[in-house]
Amino acid sequence: MSITAAMVKELRESTGAGMMDAKKALTETNGDMEAAVDWLRTKGLAKAAKKADRVAAEGLIGVAVRDGRGVAVEINSETDFVAKNADFQALVREVAKVALQTGETVEVVKAADLNGQTVEQVLTDAIARIGENMTFRRLHVLEGDSVVSYVHNAAAEGMGKIGVLVALKGPAAKAQEIGKQFAMHIAATNPLSLSEATLDPAVVERELAVQTAKALEENASSAKPKPEQVIHNNIIPGRMKKFLAENTLLGQAFVINPDLTVEAAAKEAGVEITGYARVSVGEGIEKKEEDFAAEVAKTLSGA
């Protein structure tokens, strides 16, 4: 397939690779963006890229917690200006409260009552009143013996750009205290999964393929190549162990005390983390890039 400049630009921005390397990666993989990322990583020309880092949208995450149940809702707006609007923030707060009481899915919450109207109708009215399109896009529910919430980059109480929920077993007071620290850790590190057992096998398989190809290629070009069995029995397992430690919550070094893993820190505090959710505004939404100069030219030409 034809490799466009836009494709090269996207790959460069997501991996930090040079222009020619990005173009070669796309050529070698017939334009498959995901395969091109892996090709660059195999050659040591890129870091692991997360799709969430390449997307953006405006809006807010609202969180609410009560009696071992927590919810995080995402309501999107077209501009960050509206996300700072008190009317919009009140809407996010009210929807989160309704979701805490009734919601298991976005559809259920949309149909629920909010001051005599359905949530969906209230949202429609807000669109007409504020003059900007808005969508109630996601809902995440988490339950446990204790559920703790944290909002990063808060716009107002209980809402911001990143919302985190953590479920814990153990003494309630201790769970609340250290749970907040764990929630802040999750906001900062964005783990892929709670543990190795809950990590998507496809993610592990893909990483293993990249690390295997990379290790074999490095060994082949080394001045003193190691026996292939050393690569398979030592080097690759070591790299996979590092990958799992860096990308699973329980295996990560606790940001507040890096000498302990999160799992060890929880055990030391007498609690157990049973689940978590991290919801960031705009994950999975490709934000349209606007060419301001082109827009002005179009307006002036009367097009």
C-alpha cells in the first residue's frame, strides 16, 4: 500500500523514531501501524507506545463512592473551555451521583431519573443551553469491601482529567488511608493490569514476540554472540519479568516507597488490592487536528 506523509508523521509522534526509520518501518510492514511500532521496537528505535498517549478529547471524569461501591463517568465536550463551565461541571456531578445509585451501564444511567427527567434528556437540554456537543461516553463501576477514589488534575471536587477507583480488603480506616496513595500511584503509572494473572494474554504474546526478535537480532550482531539457549533461557525471560513488573500494578515499584512493590506495600499495611479502574478523558477518541490557517483561508474565500 502507499505510505503517506500523514502515516509517517503519526508513527514518528507515537514512537519518537526518526522520519526515515518510520518510513522504512511502514514500508516493511505494508502500512500496518501496530506492526510498524513493533518493527521499530525490535530494531531498538522506539519505546513501547500506548495508544492512549496518542488520543485526546475534552471533558471531565466524575467519580463518586459510597458503601463499597464506586463509579467513574466520562462526559465529553468539544472544548476545554466548556469543561471549565460550572453548568457542565454540575452536570458531571449529578450524572455521577445517579450512576452511583442505579448504573451498571451507560444505557441504564441515561434512562434513569434526574430531577424529573431522564439523564439523556438533561444532557440534550444542556447541549442546547451551552451550545456545544456533549456525550456521556463511559461508565466504570467498581465494588469491594472498601473503595477509594482519587481525581488527578481536578477541575472541581470529584472531577478532573483522570479518575481512579481502588477496591481493597482489610481494615476500613487503613484501606482509606493507603488506598488514596495507591490511587495516586495508579494515576501516575497507568498499569496495564492488576497482576500477571489478569493481563491480556495477547499483550504478553505480542511483547514476547518483540523481545525475542530483538534479543536474537542483538545477539546476531554482537562481537561475541552468546549460545542461543542462553538467549531463550535467560535473556528473554529476564526481559519479560521486567515487562511484567513495570506493567502490572502489584508488580510495580510503589512510587511513595520504591523499595517495595505495590503488592508488598499493601501487605505491609494489612490490606489487599482486589481491583482498580483508571479512566482518563479522551482515551480511544482521535481528536481532529484543525489547520487554523486553512480554516481562515477557507473563510476568506467564502467557501
